[in-house]
Amino acid sequence: MYITAVVVLYKESITSSKSCSSLGEILLNNDDYRKQMNIVIYDNSPDPHELPANFSKLDIEYVHDPRNLGISTAYNYGLKVANEYKSEWLLLLDHDTKLTKNFINKILNIDNLNENIGAIVPVVSCNNDIISPVFSNTLQPLKVERPSIGIHKEEPIMAINSGSLINVSFLKEINGFNNEFPLDYLDHWLFYMIFDRGYCVQVIDEKIEHDLSVMDYSKVSLERYKIIANAERNFYQKYKTSMFNSYKKQLIKRLLKQILLVKNKKIALYTLRMILSLKGG
């Protein structure tokens, strides 16, 4: 099958990006792989970066967009290119995922695919902990068991964007990526839509590494917290409404934790305002 890969960069050079360097190295060392993949590097950095000289051997397009509109805009551009190439699958990549030859080989050679598969995802680890995929019927998915290898049809799961292979036909059906979630909760929305539209997710027996930026209230700015919290609220209030009441209870627990442990009390105050403004449930 043919795959378009889209890598999103922000203030990261192409050579220092784990995703770009690992994918480039794998493709440069295998003629067959190069014939089955093209790459879009979508750079949201303020200043452009140069492609390494040896990348000229790849079927690659570099796009510099200093507007920094987030990953949804970049992924939608990747989807446009995938349509032009008549690609069957779109591989989503952030800058900090280390790909392996086994992973690329596996996704290029999956046989007998069920036409109802909306996404194919690997097992993703960070500091030896499995962070993706997870079950999406809980607000604390890292505290319960992880989904098994195989096809998941009934109990919904979700995966982080980076490393996920998304069915282009499905993406066309939902009109691409939702710009309501330019960055945060885009993965939640995407996998919610997969199951909502009757598709399933295949977890393959392949592990890759990803550097996860865990939100630390002692380090995150108030403005960054607002963006994340607003995306979370929008997702549970507008889309995954079955978990809205659980989300409200989780917000109250978060508020108490912030009052006790977070020095910047403006963060706790914003959480309180969100709780008071919630509707529905």
C-alpha cells in the first residue's frame, strides 16, 4: 500500500527531529520503502529550516508556515497531498517520535486489511511506560490496563497522533481534521470519530518511542493551561457527552489538587470558573 507521512515541526530543525531523522534514515537505506512513501514536512517555526542534502533522494515536500496554526492545519495539508498521491493511508508524526525499520516494514506490508479499519497504531512508550494506545472510556487511562494487540471494534480506544496511520477514505468522510482542536485533544476527537462512524482500530505488535510532554502545573503558564483546559471542555461538552458528568467530577478533584499543590493560584481560579460555567450533563 502507499503511505503519505506528514511530520509537524515547531522550533526544531529537521536534523534534530527524531521523527525526521529516523524516517529519513530508514527510507534512504531501502529503495522499496521509498517507492511506497512520500513525506510532507510542515514547519510551524518562526524561521524556515533547510533540508539535509541527502533528503533530496526522497519524495519530500517542505512547507514553512510561520503562522503556527497548530497541527490540525498541518495534518489537513498532509491529507491534501495524500489525495494528490492517491495514498491509502496518512501517517501522522510529531517531531519527537523515534521510528524503527520494523515499524515501517510492518505498516507497508499489512495484508488483508479490513475496510472498516479507521486507524492502525503501534504501541508507544515513553520512559519505559506504555502511553498509547489507551482505553477512552476513562478519564485516567494510564491507571488501567492497556488495549491488547489486534482489532478493537466495540470498546473504544484512542492513541496519540504521532505514529498513527489513518485511513484516508475515513478522513475524507469526516472532511479532514477538526480545526476546533488545532493542537490539544485533536487525537481524542479523531479516535472518537473513528468509533462514532462505525470504524475500528488495529493495534499492531510493534513498539516505538515517543517523548511525551506531560503537563506539569508547576511549570505550565496560565495561558497554556487555558488552551488545554478549553480544548478538554469542548471535547466532553460537545462530542464525548457520555462522559461529561465524569469530566465535571474530575474537574472538581483537579481544583482541590491545584489549591493544595500549585503555587500559581490563577490556574486554580480558572478551573473554578470553568466548573461554574459548565452546562449540561
